[in-house]
Amino acid sequence: MQQILAIDDSPDIHQLLSVRLGGLNVELRHALTGESGYEQACEEPPDLILLDVMMPDASGFEICRRLKARSKTASIPVIFLTGETDVEQKVLGFDVGAVDYIQKPFDTAELTARVRSALRTKRYFDMLAHRAMLDGLTGLWNRSQFDQRLYEEIASARRYDRPLSLVMMDIDRFKNLNDTYGHPFGDQVLQSVGELLQGWKRSTDLPCRYGGEEFGIILRETDMEGAERTAERIRGALEELEIRHRSNIVSVTASFGVSSMSLCRNPCELDHNWLIASADSALYRAKEAGRNCVSTGIVE
């Protein structure tokens, strides 16, 4: 269900909005001051903000500017609520990032139509944004999203002193599979691995396609020992996976490198590049050890 946040200093306006938007399948949230509305929007971003222009603590224009300056809230559409008819005020509202104006007192049909249009546009925008984060072949998060999420997860883990680990996995002898069975079969293998990772992941795990035949799995709330167990379970499941090529059953294996934030002795060096390099180094050792195995990072 989409959410609308109404920010207006008049309780009567909130009651009126509740009645007139009652026919829409939305959750309507309320804030009676600009600052409390801004805090709500930052804490739990809605799909649409209905924002009063004139409020005693902060103008709607100022609140809109601040929302558009934050990456987390910049994409939220804002419709200004105003009793003014001044053209310059409307132009200013569009300049600070509003998508529409609704004149007070509200006409029910116009209010509903404008809100419905803004929510529909937001839904389409969210769908496109989500698809841009996905790898088209496997349906996992893509490399760009992997980098962003790993950066965010490391910052969060450091802030709240929680464990975080990373598994890098690489399909063994993938070039030989392509050369022997053809690239369409190689794509089939990648898709099968993507499905396996989606099926095996916990709600806290973030599997991604890192590039080519390499995958990364961000393991939130997971220490080194737990990450090793997770990697071993995935390795065993992949080893048992049977992928058909015409009348043949082809076995596929992968090598795994595991690292954790706890391995970094110098906190100043700990960032997403360090964690990736540590897991990649472990992955290289797994391949050197004969492939189809799990290797762990080395304390540096």
C-alpha cells in the first residue's frame, strides 16, 4: 500500500484530507508542523507528500528544499497545498521541486485525480529504479547496487558494532563450459546459480552478481564462523545441482572466498575496498587449492 504524508498545521485540513482521500487504497500519515513532517519523511519516506505552503515553524518551500537536498527523500513527489493564487508563489514552488499545486478549498474530484496521478508516476519511477539495480540475467542485485549496499552495510555495522561478512564466489572453469557447451548454456548456468542463491539466502543476506561468473554475498549480522558455514552450504548445494544440456547432465562447482570485518586489525583501513580485496584474496587461495572449496581471509 502506498503512503501519503500530509504536512499541514491545520487539524481541520487533516480531517478533510482523510475524508476526501478515503476512497483511495493508501495509508495517510499526518504531521502538524513542518519540522515534524520533515523528520517523518526522513525516517520513513512516503510515496507522496502533501505540503502546506504557509506554516508557523517553517515554510513549505523550505521543507521542500531540504527534502530535495537529501538523497533518501529527493525522489518523493511533493504537492503543495495553498490558499494563495499568486503566480510567483506557484513558480517558486515548482522551482524548489514540487510536482503540482492543489488549491484550498479542495475540490474532491480534482484532489483525488491529482493525488492518484502523482502516486501512479511514483510507482512507475520506483519500478524503473528497482529494475536498474538488478542484473538482467540472474535477477540478483547488480555490481552498482552491490558496491552501494556494501558501503552502507559497513557504515551501519561500524556504527552499531555489529558483525558483517562477505563471501565472493566464482564458478569453476566457466570458460570451459562456454567453450564446450556454448554461451547460451553458460547463461543458463548463471541463471541457475542466481536461482540457487535466491533460494538459499536468509532474509538478512544480499546476493549480487559481481561480474562475469563471479558473485558476492553480503552477510549482515554474520561473523566469520557463520559466513564460512553459509559458504559451505551454498558450495554443497551447487555441487549437487544438475543442469541439463540436451541429453547430458552437467555438474557445476564454484570456489569461495570468505572475509569479515573482524579480520581487519586497523580500523582506519576498513572500507568496502578492503573487505572485497580480503575476500578476493581468499577466493584466489581456494582456486589454488584445487577449486570447489571455501577459503577464508587472512588477518592483515
